[in-house]
Amino acid sequence: MALSKIYTLKKVRSILQRWLNELDKSKLDPTMVDDLINLATIDTAEILNGAKIPDYGKTANLSDAASSLSTSIVTGATYTNSTRKVTKTTHGFTSASIGRRIAAWVSTTRIVVAEIESIVDVDNFITTKALGDDAAGTLNYAVFSAHSGLNLDLSSLKMDKIEKLVDSINGEVLLTPSKHFDNLDGFDEKQSNIFYYQHGETIFLYQGTSVASIGTLTLHYYGYPALPASETDYLDIRDKYIPLVIAKAKNYLYEHLEMSVPKELLSQIDQKTASIRGSNLEEKKAIKQGTHN
């Protein structure tokens, strides 16, 4: 159900067309005006999401989409430097493993980070760069947790930004930067938690060694408004934000007509945007004070 109770797409278009008749006598394609209204609606929704206003808050249950490849150290593989081929009986990689990073070493003093370039067969794979100086030798390697751990596919979601990720058994999954994610194995104090980071349309998970199991994962995120299918549909944005939608649509129309955008309009957009952010901060402050009374 759309959030607006007053403004249909047709009504907003009519407001803009009357304004256009005063600004420029040339007629614009109504479909193009509708497209700019939709774009302005999405722009405004992103401002609301950035201010953490919950109008487009959504949830989704996510399932693991990863392979079951172990993150443990693999020892005793053989390696040919000239061909970059690693041989290990039943290595466990598939075509889905291409691009995953591994840390490899031929001695205790030198570690090389590379990616899996191709899978030759069930016992052999090729790395993107040479891993050692010897023409041939024994190799040890480990797959980085970011690439062999659990991962969650976000491609089906119309998502603007993530609010939080919650596991039904262990509570909130902790966000961590990607540069820290690969090293979580090395910290004992991290092993009682689950961590994640987002890369594109994939969430990578690290399950600490003290975490027995992961339950149902629920993603809390901010989505986008539904766009109207017909001109009689109400816009999926609250009526109090319609003035900002109209101001932003006017901005786009000035640009389309290759006319300078008046400073007054830009100032109006900035003021309304600041008002949204400010009102949300005041609301959060009030809620916080209420919880401590």
C-alpha cells in the first residue's frame, strides 16, 4: 500500500505541468515528467533512509549460499612455480571457487596471497601468481575466511542500505571492515561472535570457533518506494515529503530544459533535506531521554 493518501502521480504531474506552462511554453512528454517524478521520489526516499527514518524499513530471511570448503590449513600440497599449478588430492574447489583468495607458503618465512585463477580438475588448480621461488616444492595454504566462509546473496532484494543483521540463536551479527574480516581467525576474543561485511550484492559471514551453530538470519534493511503502475496510483511516500519531491522534480526539469537552476530552489531543497535529518535527530534524542527517565 502506498504511503501517500493525497497525492497520486497524476496530481503531482498536474502541479508540475502548470508550473511548466508558466516557465516554458513548450510541451513536455507527460511520460518524461512522470519519470522525473519517480526519480525525485527515489532521491527523497534515499534521504529518508540516510536519516534512518523507518518508512522503507524491510526485513528478509537469508540463506547460506556458500560452498562447504574448510578454512583450515592444508599441508603437503605439491606446487610447480612455472605453471602456478597446485596439486592436492580432492582439494574441494569448484568453479564457484574461482576468484577466492588463498594465503600460501613454501617455507616459514614467506607467505604469498593470491587468487584461484582456474580449476584444472578435482586434484589440481591454478593460482593468479607464482607462490614461491623454487621450480617445484611442497606447499601449504589456507583459504581466507571471507571467501570460504558463509555468504549470503542479496541480489534479489531492492535494497538501499543495511540496518543490521540478526541471528535467531546468537543475536546481532557484527559488522566489520573487509580488511579486518580476513584476519578474524587470529583473535581469540573474536571467536564467540559472528561477523559480516558486505561486498556488492554478497554478505560474507565469519562464524567464530566458539559459535556452535547459526540459526535463522534476518536482514533489516532500507528499501525503495514502489513506483506507481498508473497515473491514478498514489505515490509511495508520505504526504509531508511531497514538497521535497516536487522541488527535486523541478530541479530535474530545469536541467532537462538546459536552464539554470534558481538558487532559491536549491536552497529550498537543502532546507527541506536538513529539516528531515534534524527532525529525526530530535526524535531519537527524545526517545533516548525517555528510556533513561
